[in-house]
Amino acid sequence: MSGFEGNNPYPNYSLGFEHFIFKRYLWSPREDRSISVITGISIFGVALGVMTLIVVLSVMNGFERDLRAAIQGANAHLTVYRFGSKGIDQIEERMAKLASAKGVEAVSPFTSHQAMLMGTGKPQGSMIKGIDVTLEPQVTKMDFFIRTRLFESKRDNSLMQADPQQAQMARQILTDLAPSEKKWTDEEGQEHSSFLAGILIGSQLAKNLGVGIGEVVTLVSPEERITPMGEIPRAKRFRVEGFFESGIMGYDEILAFVDLKTAQKLYRMGDRVTGFALRLDDGERAPEVKKALSDDFPFPFALASWTEQNKNLFAVFKLEKIGLALILTLIILIAAFNIISSLVLLVIEKRKDIAILKAMGAQSGAIRRIFVYQGTVIGLTGTFLGILMGLLVCWAIASFDVIEIPAGVYVGNRIPMYIETWQVGLIAVVSLVICFSVTLIPSRKAASLDPVEGLKYE
């Protein structure tokens, strides 16, 4: 017999013999039901570890994908600015040059300055960005982030596309940023009418200031003006026209937008701007376009891509994903040790059977393969079951409002899910490798069992 030493007219008898024994041991008869229970626990443990790893990584992928889309929507793909406080002149010529570059779809000038905003609440430091209300929506997707109510629930749309009604409302708010005669209400509830410019305030910033639509905020600029009482900061009142709600940490707390010409006048920039915002046909090609434009805009000009401006945020995401993957892989490793326990108990339980098989001529390799097959089948079954469970949980979370995120906290209002096929494949491979590796020790123990010693236990 080939499963046993000697002549064997049946060449496939060895394979049938080993399979028969391992299947018999996999689900033991009723008198050995404890082994079957441990086998079931081992399978479930592996499945739980694989499922958890798939679900957690899919959630992290979803958060990262939505955040990348939101950052690309709230920011320009590429920004051109100049070192120093003078700003950039010859705006029309430089914009035309940038617009003609390969890969550039739209260009918009902007100014950026620090200021103190004062409302009914505590004064807040802010970054005031002056924008061209006509060109800015072509560069960023501001129409998706503009709100008329604080922390209004956002649509679940990773592409950041506003519906027609929302887009029309957003364009009207941007138009109202230009100076015009506006009505506003003071702290005592008295209505007034005066010639004011509009301002678009980050939702968290507006909450901290305690202001709403139609109310007036005072902007205090570091720029000073000379008066009979000496030099004092320049101040200007603005009417709140809307809120900017991106859900991105660090944006909604400090950003405020005003009309470009208003900002130029307030900060005495004349016809100069701080920089240009560029939208590309593919945001992921920003480093490539940046390199191509570097020759046309040498020092003191500088270019920065959206990934460079947010590299710390993406670095945190990457570290979190790696850390979570390593930690959750330990769950699979712990579950794999249940396989060792199952096989060790099985070896102890079946010492007499192993001794008899070896006494009949079964080779150590055949005995070892019996237990390797059993551990591998446990790992394979648990991995396959875990993948199915993980995909099912991901589908349930993505399809139903299992956990709803409060508006204003995140880009969307639902836990995002994004399954990477290569990650699922890698998880399956790692799980199978771990499960196969832990079978080697007990299988070698079984193969090295002395037949005489094994028969003594009966």
C-alpha cells in the first residue's frame, strides 16, 4: 500500500486513505463531540478575525476616499502663490498663461489674509479668502458645501455634486458677497439697512461667533489706518449670506470667504492677488502639472498641490490603516492558536489510532499530512466564511442607516464603505498562511509519535 509501505496495486489509495482519516477526525463521532466543538470554535474564530479586518479596512478606505474627494472639492488641485507680502501683479496675463497649460481646466485668482471676526459670541481668529465669485465655482465645488442653515444634513455623494436647486442657491449666495444695500438685524433685534458686503462663514466658525443668516459680523484686519487718535486696526462690517460646511477638520473652524475686490480694498492690495487656484482635468496628476509649470513660474513664485497642502492628514490616515491592520491581524493569529489547541487535543485523543496506523506501516509523512489537511481545511473554511460575512456586513452598513453621522461632523451623513479587492485577497492569503503555519507543530508531533508509546495509553 502506498499510504503504507509495501506493494499497492491501487496508486491513488494513499490519497484516499489520508483524506478519509482527516475527514473522520475533522468532525469526530458522537463520543468525541468535544473535538468537533473545538473545531467549530476554531473556524468561527478565523471567520470573525477575517470579517473584522475586511469591515474595518473598508470603513477606513471609505473615509479616506470621501475625504480626498472633499479636499479636492474644497481646494484647488494646484495653487500658485508668491513669497512675500507684495502679492502677484499682471493678473490677466498670468491667468492666460496658466489656463493654456496642458491639463489645466480653470483658473481663479484669490487673496488670503488673517483677521479677527467679531459676532455676538467670543471673537474668533479667521482666514479670510477673497474669491472671484464667477470663477471660483469653476475651480472648486463650493456649491456643494454652501448652506443656509448650520449643520444641515448633506447628501451622500462621494463625487461632491450639488443638485440643480442647491447649485442655484449657492450661486446666488456667492453673487450676494459683492457690496450692495443689505438689510440686517442688530443684537437688540432692530432692523437696519446699509451698504454692506456679504461674507460666507465656515459652519463651526459661525457657531462659535453665534451668528446666523442676515446678521452682521465685524472683521478686524491687522492692517492699520492713521486716525487723530493714532494707528488703529482697520475694521469693516459684513452681512452673513451663508455658511461653508465641508466637514473637514480645520476648514470650517477658520475659513471665511468674501468678494475678491472687497478683500483687495480692505487689505490695500490694489490690483494684486495672493495667488491663483487651478483646477486640473485629473487631480491625481497635480504633481506632474506642477513640475511642468515650475519653469514658467520660478522663484519667488511657488506651486503647491492639494496633496502637499494636506500631506499630514493623509499621513495620519495611512498610519491608522497600517496600525489597525496589524492589530486586527492579531485576531486571526489568536484564532489560529485555537487550531493548534484543536489539533493538539486531537493528537492526544487519537494516540492509539496513530500508533495502530504506524504499526500497520503508515509513514510519518502520511500521518503529518492528515493533521495538516485538517488544520488547512479549518483555516480555509474560516477564511471563506469570514470573507462572506465581511462583504455582507459592508453591504448592510453601506445600504442602511446603521450608524448615522451628525451633520457638520463629516463630509457625509453615513458611514462610508469602500472595498478594495486587493485588500480582501491579501487578507485571505495572510489568513491561510497563518492557519497553515500553526498546523506544522501539532502535525509533526503526531508524525513523531512512537507506536509502542501510543498503545500504552489504551
